[in-house]
Amino acid sequence: MASASTSAAPIRLPEAVALELEQWAASAAPAEACGVLVGRRTEAGTEVLAALRGRNLARASDRFELDPGELVGMDAIASEAGAELVAIWHSHPAGPAQLSARDLGVELGTWDQVVVGLAESEGERVAWFQLESGGWIERAWRSQVARPRVGSRLPIRDGAATNSRTGFMRRGGTVDVLEAG
Ligand SMILES: [Zn+2]
């Protein structure tokens, strides 16, 4: 984390979402957990609004494979909320918050990669990686509160919801944006 590049457009990931990723990672161990991050990309940077957890179809405990059909559904959820998928996340149940050799070879198009490494100490378990000049580089992220549009609504699946600190509240299967940050 400390050596991560900060030169590009900033990445904002609410701390509540990062903690949620850690909790999902812990609950899936010793298997890997995986899913997507929903947010917005502008010239001002990347802003995460919510995390969604997907099923891990991989049989081996040291890898992950998102359900393609579920991924399409998650993309639709993001679109309905006026947002998009900005990253794929997965966990290393007993490993570092770094890309493994396999992760380095992954091609995700415009999506970033986020790794939750439970072997790291508190505050350093969530690492963000972006493709730059054909290679994945770690990027620093800030835990500033997101400022989503008031009135936008994110349906939730698999219990995915951030808490009220981020401006979202869990209610009846959707995440309502109650107030702008
Ligand atoms: Zn990995």
C-alpha cells in the first residue's frame, strides 16, 4: 500500500465497503470470495458506490471464477443505478494483498482488480490494481465518503449493502441513496 502509485486519477473506496470485502473474504475462507465493485468513473477519478458478492464457481480453493450469467446481472444492476462495474474483487484467504502470478495474467478489459489479502495487517488488506501500459500496477485508494446522486437506487443481492456512513441504507432488497455525502 505505501508504495502504491498516486499519480493517476484518485480512487475513492468507502471504508465501509472495504470492511465489507474483508468480512466476505473471512466468511468464505478457506475458499476465495469474489464479486464486483459498482461505481462511477469520471475525469475526477473512480468512485466506488457499493460492492456485490458473487458465487465462486472454482473448485480449487486457491482460485476464483465468477459466474458469467451472474456477472451480466450485476452489470445490469449497476446500469439501473446509473453506475457501472469498475472492478472485479477476489480474496486471498491466507495470502497477501498482491496479485498472484495467475492474477497478473488476467484480462479484464476496462475493469480494475481488487485483492483482499487476509494475511495483511489491519488497514492494508484491500489493494487496488489498474492496467497501465499493458501491466498491472497497484494504486493507492482513499476511504473518503462517496457522494452518490440523491435518489439513485442500487438493488442489492446476497446481502450486499454498505452502511449509513456512506449514504446508503439497506431496505427491502435495494440500496437507497438517502443523502449526498
Ligand atoms: Zn488472486
